[in-house]
Amino acid sequence: MICYKERLIWVKHLIIMILILQPFAAMSGENRMISINREKYETFSKGLQYELLFRNLGKQVFSELKNNPPGSMTADSLDLLSKMEHHNTKVMDPVRQQFNVDSSIGCKDKIFAKTVTISLKMMPNLGSRYLEGSAERFVHQLKGIQASSPSGFEEEMNYMVEHEKALYGYLFHLNQGELLRAHLVLKEFVLEHDIH
């Protein structure tokens, strides 16, 4: 009887341990085991969602403007920007999947992208200056996301930040009227990261 009660207590403890450890097992990736607490997991996951919002925006805007570049933007530069956004998807998707971030482009994303596209078409100079300011701020925000990243994602986090720095560099030189320098920033980034 005593032996039976002891076994019952052990079984209860085992069930409680399984229930407690289950969410952490779900957080671990196939190739990289991640041992982080729930709060850090959620903070990083929200950061990835925020990063994805802007990547989805770039993906839609640059591919739509490619055929009819506004202001001093060129089709070649917009083509490189589109390639960078698609490469970002390849680099970042495995991380997003491990942290349950939905990569699909939703209705709000499409409306946001359409608004930015129309602004760039109607007021190209003002629109590109606005994008430059946004990109500059976003570099700092991405560094914050990078700092909150668990270990094992250094390569992806580096790419994430460097990608936005290249976009900011392009917009900065574009708004200074340095069109060749602006295009060169993108070309160098694409060559460095072997983007096709």
C-alpha cells in the first residue's frame, strides 16, 4: 500500500514536470537547441514580427515600383532591392519558423504597401526622404532585436542588420543626389552576400 502511494506521488511529479517542460521543448529548433525562458522567447518573437512587417513592405513596394521607378530611383536599383528582400526571406524564414512567426503577407500589409507605393509615385522626393528616416531608425531597432536574440542565430541577425544598413545607405546617397554611389551600395551588398 505504501509502495503504491509512493509510485502515485512519483507519477504525479512526472506529469507535472512534463507539463512544465513541454513549452520549452516546443521552442527548441530541429538543428539548434534553444534554452530560453518564455519572456525572452516572446520578446524575440515580437521583434521578428516587427522586422517582418517592414520586410514584407519592402518586398511589395520595390517589386511594384520596378516597372515604373519614381523620382531618381532606377529600375536596376529597384531590381537589386527586390532581390535583397527575397534573399532576406531565405535567410530569415528558418528563424521565423522556429519562433512561430507567420511569414504570410496579410491584408494590412498590402494596404500599408499600397499607401507607401502611391506616396512614392506622387511625391518621390518626400517619399524617399521619409523612407530614409524610417530606415535609419529601423537600423537601431534591428540592433535591439539582434541583442535580444538567443545564441545560435548570429549569422541571421548580422544579415538582418546589414541588409537594413545597405537600404539606409542607398536612400541616403539617393537623397543627396549621388545616384551612382547609391546604386553601388546595393551592388556591393548583393555581391558580398552572393545574392542572385
